[in-house]
Amino acid sequence: MWTDFEQGKLRRTGGMFGVAISGKGFFAVQTPDGVQYARNGTFARSNQGVLVNMLVQPVLDVGRAYRCTTFSQPLIDANGIIEGRDELLGIDKVLGVVR
């Protein structure tokens, strides 16, 4: 058994919360067995406003789940800073950082 860490081809999926990692790095995800790391960036917003993967496991930012209850599509810059526009207040806010 082995793990392939090669970079996959980046492509636009049109998913509002879909992201990709270019180069090294992982997403931290809270699972029933503890924190695990993944490169799959197919995410969604849960009914509770938490950023989750396709298994409905919270995506973590320094040990806490990203909350995006009233935020529109997030923007992630080259430094990994995630911002979203608060749909109620109409202001941009930093939601977290992809490490």
C-alpha cells in the first residue's frame, strides 16, 4: 500500500465552496477518529453554516471548524487567507487561513 502525493490537474468545477491546493499542503478535517488530513477540496456549507467535506466532516482552521453561516462564496488568496462577504451586513470578513 502507498499514498500518491503527486499534484493533480487543477480544474474549475463551478462548486461554490470547492477549492484546490497548488503545491504542498493538506486540509485538516475533523472525523470520528480524530483530525485527519486530505487534499480533496470538494466542500459545502452545512445547514449549521459549517464548511464540511463530502462526508459532512468539518474542515478545520487551527483546531476549530470554519463557520460561514451568512457568507457568500469565499475567496482564498495566494497566502491561503479565506475571506467571505457577510450577506446580512455587506462587509468582507476573514473566515480563516488554509495552512
